[in-house]
Amino acid sequence: MDPRHRHQRELVLLAVTVIGISRLLDGPLVWPVAGLLMAAVWLGGRAVLFDGAVRPAPVPLEATIIPAVAAAGALGSMRLVPLGLALVPALIAAGLLVDVALRLETRVFDRPGGMTQVDRTSLLATSLVAAFLAFVGAASMVTGGLVEPGPGATEIGPPINESGIVVIALADAFIAGLLGYRFAIERLAGFGDAVWAAGTYAASIAIAAGILRAVAIPRLLFPALLTLVFYLWDTVRGTAPALRRDPRFIWQSVLLTALGAAVVAWNLGLRGA
């Protein structure tokens, strides 16, 4: 077996093992474990890319951000899976996601001409799944982070406080900033410009997370809407100015934004009924 493939398989197996064991943890201890797993996959993925590379080149900092976010997101979201046999398919799915992300990044790293449009589309789709899991995980690691609606406008479970909303917003902003940097560095000339662009991703998601959680968007709809906001912001940032003026692009963006706003309004109407 190719040494790179073997090392990649070992890294994925390590990530899945940590994700599975972390399901037994509870409380604030989950946060540092998620952070350590993210760092381990980021550093380990860089070693995997460099080992057996087809071209002698340093591994860029952004090359393994998506696999790292996917692993940490899977760890957090796994708290929603009940202990038992249901963990098995969930862990397999988590391993497949990390493996796919590593394979895509390997293909991009080995390509002499850099990222193609097909590569970017594949990575964006993978990053949206990773972002959704990470948003779910961040909310699930905060007491009352995910809303469980009860009869009428009540909520089941402990209520969230203001500090909890701030923690979710900051965690989601960090996730969006990392993923935003991954794509911004590919289309911008300098590191500083990419960091600034990543900051706009983080700010947009932090604002959206604070608003959506404050109005108590229920269950997984909250992270799904955050993922939609991330996608819309990336679409706007990654589209050429000339294309932004295309009526089709404008109407598509307006339609997606209106859809998200309608979902929020509908849920607020249900809560007020």
C-alpha cells in the first residue's frame, strides 16, 4: 500500500477513535478535546500530504483546515447520537467525511496548476457538511444550545443564558473564519487580504448565530441556517464583480436569502401562536 494512503488511513482511524471515546465525556472537558483533535488532524494531515508528495513543495497552512473542522465537528455533533449501536454508523460516516476531505486536499496539493473549479466545488460541498456538523457540535456542547420546542411557545430542557449565546457565536465565528480563510487564500494575492476576508466570514456568522439563537430557532434548523449564511457569504465573496451584476446571480441570491428569512419568520410565528 502507498505510504501516504496508509498514513491517511491511520489518521482517520485515530480521529474516529477519539470521536468515539469522547462520547463518554460530559461538560466543559469536551471543548479542549475537540480543540486537540482539530489540531491533531490539521498537523497530521499536513504530514500525510507531505509524505510521498508528487512535487517538492511545502504544505500550505490552509491545506488541511477542512478535514480538521470536519473531525472536530463530528466530535461535537456526536453528542446528539445516543449511546449504543447507533454510534457505529455515525462513527463510520464521520470517518468517511474526514477521509474524503483529506483525499480532496491531497488531489489539490498534488496538482501543479493549483485548485481547479471542480476542486473548489468539491471542497466547498465538503466544507458545508463540515461547517454544519461543527455548528451543531458547538451548540450541543453548550447547555441549552439547541432548542427543543415544547407545547406552545415553551422549550424543553434547560434555558440558555447570555454567556452561552456568546460562546456559541464565538465558536461558530472561529469555524467560519477558518473555512473562509481556506477559500480566500486561493483567490486573493496576499496573506493579509485572506485573513481580512476570513474575518468577514467570522463576523457574518457570529452576527447570524447570535440573532438566530436569541430568537430560539429550533433543533437542527439553527445550524442549517448558519450553513446557508456561510454559503451565501462565500458565494458573494468568491464571485467576480461582473458576475455579481448578472440578473440570474442576483435573483438566486435574493431567493436564498428570502427563503432563509421566511423560515425564521415562520418559526417565530409558530412560537408566538
